[in-house]
Amino acid sequence: WGLRAAVAAIGMIRRRRITAIYSSSPTMTNHLTAYIAHQYTGIPWIAEFRDLWSQSDAYADKWCWRQILDRRFERRMLRSASRIVTISGELRDALRQQCPSVDSGMFDVITNGFDKEDQERLPAFECQPEFSVTYAGTFYGGKRDPSSFFAALGEFLSDDNIDRAAVRINIIGKPENFVQELASRYGVQENVRLLGVQPFRATLERLARSYLLLLMTNPGYPEMPLKVFDYFCARRPILAICPPASELACRIAGTGAGVVLEPSNVPAI
């Protein structure tokens, strides 16, 4: 559909006297559309990468020729763009490594954030009889692996002084079957609740009512998830299970928003 979208975009640019093109990914076809429109019209093009392209771990499930082809497209587009935007320094550095011929001054980092109005509308935290931990997002089939957290939770609940029924793990997002299976393996299935996809407002309110917010990343991939800013908005403590040297870990530690722990450190978790 990228070519059809480009034809429509070129016509729109000419009719409305548009003076710049802005494309954002994913999906990456957006950049292909913008690239074609930029080549035909010559007006400036800003390409925003909210995720990596050919360096994405999604290529583990694709054919090798597809990654090679996409890498060539990516380099051509990076060299053609008038400006390149990423959401973190780590993503910027990865793109610069992919195409070192692009001048470093062509890159800008604009992070995610949250709306102050959303924060002001959230209810104040009140103590609840149930100790709730909330995770918002997906696990991408285990690329974000909750095993260490479930292992730590199982050890925590084995303490005779802990009321197991009073501990609840809420998982908001697209349900993934392996999560409940993993919880069963560690004996915490009764404490884990898959809530499915929720409206944004309802998600924020649940975050704000939680005692603890759980954050996990793929250790082999430079992530700056949008949900960490939703967590900042909710103003509840964060337990981040991610590489401690990552940009995400530095942001959490720098704001005093929570604790960052290695995925392998089950006792600390």
C-alpha cells in the first residue's frame, strides 16, 4: 500500500501547497511513502523512528533476504531524509551505526512524555487491602521475559507471614497464553490476573491505584517504552527489570522513580 499512499500524498502536497513531510514508524512503510513523495516533490522530509528497523529483533522470524532488502532501503532513506528523529539516544546511536555516512547533526532525540492534564485528573493514592502490582504492555512472546519476576514472587509468597490472597499481579494488554502457563510453573497462577486491553484512561487510573508498577524490557534491545512515561504520570514506585547500564535505567534512577534490577537477580527482585 506504500506506493498507492505515495501517489495520494504527492497529489495532496501539490493541491494544498504543503511545505514539509513528516513520517513516523512503525510501520516502516510510512517511511517508504514519505521517501517517494520527497523524491518527487523535493520538499523537506523529517523521518521519525520510534523503533529500530533492520536491527529490530522482529527479524528473527523473517527470511534473511527480507532483512538484507530492508537494510538497503533503510540506508537509502536515512541518507535522503532532511532530518531524523528518534525517541532515545540509544536508538539514535544504533541508526548512526547502521548508516555512518549520515552526519550526526541530522539526528534529533525527542523523548516520549505524558500530558500534565492526565496527571492532574488522576485520583490520589489510597491504601488498599490488596497489595497490587501492575504491568501495562505486552511481553512479545517472551522477548520481555517475566520468569525472574514470577520466580521472585513465588519465593516471596512462600513466606508464612505473607497473606497470599492479598497479593495481586495485574497485567494489562493483549493476553498471551504463555504468561499464565509461566505463572503456573512458579505456583503464582492464583495471584496473576490477565485484564486484557483496557482504555487509556482506565489504565492510568489503575496504575495510580497500584502499590507498585512493573517494567520489563528485552535485554538485547535498546528500549525506551512509552509506558514508562505513563508510569511517571501515575507517580507510583517502579520495579524495573532491565539492564542497569541502559538509558531507561538511568532515566528511572535519575528521576528517583523506582528501583532497577538485573533480570538474573531473583533474590533482589
